[in-house]
Amino acid sequence: MKNKIIIDKMLAYCEKVQTYSAGLDYYQFVASPMVTEACVFNLLQLGEVIAKVDGTFIEENKQIPWKSIRGLRHRLVHDYEGVNFRLIWDIIQSDLPGLVDELKKCNSNVES
């Protein structure tokens, strides 16, 4: 049950980021502090909630880049050399859709 709730939260954070950035190009994205901050916040939350996932569940679902997501959270929280918005944009465009697909697959396999 716990993992299902966490995966649901992860999906919600991803979907918010996708909604906020929909229809924008990179330049529109960085020109809107409200959009960039909302996306960064939800990516932070995504990385934060991972700490609550069971280790066994993580081992059984190695297709999810758990360490990378958590690592992004650390970089954003500690603001190492400032937030790289090009990296954030690339993650939103290239990595998030696949992550959503994998989370949905996990969600259909996790016990309710």
C-alpha cells in the first residue's frame, strides 16, 4: 500500500511538471520564473518522496532511475552553482515521459 501511494505521488509531480511546461519551448520556459520555479519544486518533491520507497521495491524496479532522481533533488536543494535550466528542460522533455510510463507500469503491478 505504501509504495502505491508513493508512486501515485510521483506520478502527480511528473504530471504537474508536464502540464506547467506544455506548449512551451526552452526560451519561453526560462522566461517564466513562475513556470521554472513550479517545475523545479515538483522535481524536488519527486526526489524527496523517493526516500520513502521500500528498498525491496527499488530492487524489483531497477528500470526506474531512483539514484538519478534523488541526485537531481540533491543538486537542486543545495543549488550547486545555481540551477541549470537547460538541464531541467532536457529532463522535462527527454526523461520525464519515459519515467511516467515506467511509473505507470509499476503502479499497475504494485499491491493496492
